[in-house]
Amino acid sequence: MKDGPVVASVAALLGDPARANMLTALMDGRALTVSELAEAAGVTLQTASGHLAKLKVANLLTAEKQGRHRYFRLSGPDVAQVLEALMGLAERTGAVRVRTGPRDEALRAARICYDHLAGESGVRLFVAICHHELIAGGDVPKLTSKGRDFFNNFGIDIAALEKARRPVCRHCLDWSERRNHLGGALGAAILSEISARKWIKRDAGRVLTFSRQGFKKFQTAFQLTGSHGKSELLHLALNRSI
Amino acid sequence: MKDGPVVASVAALLGDPARANMLTALMDGRALTVSELAEAAGVTLQTASGHLAKLKVANLLTAEKQGRHRYFRLSGPDVAQVLEALMGLAERTGAVRVRTGPRDEALRAARICYDHLAGESGVRLFVAICHHELIAGGDVPKLTSKGRDFFNNFGIDIAALEKARRPVCRHCLDWSERRNHLGGALGAAILSEISARKWIKRDAGRVLTFSRQGFKKFQTAFQLTGSHGKSELLHLALNRSI
DNA sequence: TTCATACTTCGATCTTAACCGAAGTATTGT
DNA sequence: ACAATACTTCGGTTAAGATCGAAGTATGAA
């Protein structure tokens, strides 16, 4: 029975309030700087730096340098899942929780995640895109030729995206839906395009709201199905979106 | 964003080596006394008593008195699942782990998880059960009428299970295989039945070993396929088992 | 009643690590 | 070159809590 200590070492990392705050701030899949995480955790820069170093050597976070910033993100969806599981357990066992104002509802429906669409709409968009084979599923999603045509036609310059360093397609674990939505350069371009068309606008904070007509056009353009049918679920599952 | 601290309070409880040892000792669903748990954790009785009190007020454990003993058990399968998830994370992120002695191999092949079968055999059992449509996949697995007949015939009183409060079927994420196996009352009943038939027996700790003939009978009874074929994988996917 | 077992509570010690100030490094901007 | 920003490292303080010895309570056995 030496797996006790193994559990303990990881759990202890999650067991500090400052680190837990940083990790939950990262749960939406964004990458954040040390300063932002220090802010989120309510500690000074030095303290945050120390915590992040620990999380890094424990492989719970990955870091990438960009200029004088250092961006941290969760090392994988499993980290987010463990955090969710802990939240669930905390809730069941009656650790206090304030929960679910109306603003929360809106956040759940559509919000900005880093720079792309997340929440229920984001997940449904991803499902539809997979379903119509605009991207090929798998570990690393990839644009199909059918998808390339579609998005070029939609007003997104795919060739330009592919020249940049940023990956065109990326999975991104959705915090509220617990499924993947689309990130990467394409995810960002889609949000940018539908914002330009005034289908959606940004509210206070991270909340996004569709206009009534905007949502209809969004549904039509990507042929969203009413709800999650069987084949969509299959695609989701195969795309490891749990 | 005040759910950070909530996560932290639970995680901190799991983050102490002594407590982690006690909890993992309880993972198979048994109830153990304070002395036994002190022994398992390698601490004195007083120390163990203090830890157990904390775990109790946090609702991670339940206690029942019996004479001059006090028995503790996990307050629910979700606690065990969080522990498994943490083990999985610890493994992926390379937390030291002396790794793969023969005992480890055995653990990977078949072990007890809370009170049902886990490890490779557990996953293969679940795959076969899904494949033969004994339970219907989806978010909450459900026994089919075909499955009801099958298990009644196998010697399990399904009607009795359904009268109890505990869910009959439950997914349970397998720590080593990272796929689902079957938990819930039915999972427990199956393990209990194949133990009674002496197909499998419990070794030290959580390791389970099939007898040579027992495994053959097990394979035949549930019609396990040799390895994970395509349609099994499909079923797995539909059951959201990654 | 008396003793033993199983456990809890109290009190003191001691280890760990979270925290921040101060100083140091690296990168960008002017 | 100089200043500003972003971050890391070092050192000392402090607070939390893990541990165990000793004493107290409850149950069972002789």
C-alpha cells in the first residue's frame, strides 16, 4: 500500500487555497500569466511564482514563454476533471457553496474562453462541426478539405491561419459542459467573424449573448441540430470529449 | 470564483499521507476500526483518532459504533472514485511510483475497487456486458430486459437489488485502464457471485486473482472477446469511457 | 468489583511550508 | 544606454497542523 502517499502528494498540491484558486482560474483552458494568476489567488507575485513552480514540476501545469510573459495552462483535461470531481465531492459532503445566480446561467449558455466561443453554444458548435466532417476528430483535430472550403466560404482566410504559428484547431475542455469545444486559431476566427456579423456580442465579463436573429443565423450556418442526437454523441465520444 | 477554497478544503484532507493511507485502505468498501486504520497509516492511535474525526466532520467517512469498536467506512463510492482519479493523475504526471513490480502487474489485471471488479478484467467485463446489450449505455447505464434475464439466470436477484436505495448500475472510471467498468449494486453482486463460485479470490490488499479454470468460466459466462474489437470500442465510446 | 481493551481529549513539541520584502535576472521599449 | 516590466530567487518570520505522551471515558470480560 504505497499508493497512499502518491495520492497525498498530488492532493496536497491541490489542497492549498492559493494553488486551488489558480487551478480553478485555469479550468476554462486558457493560458494565464503569472501576474494574472497571482491576482486570481490573491497573493503576491513571488508567492505565486513559487506555487506555479511546484505545480510545474508536478506536471499539473505546462508553461510557455512569450516575450517577458510566462503563460501557464493545465497540462491536460484530466487535471480539470479531477478538480471537477473534487468540487462535486465537496458539494455532496456539504462544503459551502453559493451557486447559480442568473448571471451564472448566462455564463453557462455562452461565454468567451480565452478568445473563442465556449459554453453550451460552443459545445454544440463543435459537435456540429465534427458531425458535418468539417474537421477530422482524433487526438489532434484537423481541418478536412470539406472544412477548408466551408470556412473559406464563411469568410475566414484559412491559408492565413495556417501560416501563423498558432495551431488552427484545438480541443478545449468546457468547464460548464464538461465536453470539448473548439479553440485554436479557427475557434478564435469563428468568434471574431460572428461578432463582426453582429450575431453575438460581449456583455460584462465573459458572458456572450446572441441576438435573436443572430442565433437563428448561427444555427442555420452550422446546421446545429435541435439537441444532441445519437450520432453527435458518438462523435463527441470519439473525440474524447467525455 | 470562490470555489477554489472549497476544492482546497477537501483536497487538503486527502493531502496528508496518514489520511491518504487510511482512505486507500478503505477503498474496497470494507469498514475498519480505528486501530486497524492507525496500523495501515503507520501512526499511533491518538493521531489516527484525530485524523478520522476530521474526515468524519468533512463527511468523507461515516462511523458506526459496535461495542467498544468504532468502524469507519467511506461515505460513498464517489470518495473512492476521486481517489482513483487522483491516482490516475499521479501516474500520468509521473509522481514517483516505484512501478511495476509483479504485484503492480497483478493489480492492473484484476483488483477490487470499492466492492466490485476493476482492472483489465473489470473493463473487459463491462465491454462484454455492453456489447451483448445486457445494459443500455448512455449517461446512466440501465439494465435491459435481456440483461435482467441474464443476471437472474446467473444467480443474482435483480428485483432485490432494485428495491434497495443503491443504484443498480454505475459507471466507475478505471484508474489503470482509464476506461469505465461496472460499479453499483450489480457490479458488487457480480463480484460477490464469482467469488462464491470460487472463480476468483482475494489476495493481500486489493489484488484479485482468478483461478485458471475460474477465468475460463468467467470468459464463457460473459462471452468476453479476445481483445477489444471495433464494435466493443464503439460501445465503450458510447458509454463515454474515453 | 476490578482489570483490560478500544478509543478520545488535552497539552506540548516540532516540522513544514506559506508568505512577503529585498535583491537579482531577463526581456522589451525608448 | 537606460528605464520599465515581468518574473525568479533568497532569507527570515510566522502560522498551521501533525505527532505523540499522558490522562480520561466507555464498554466488555473475569
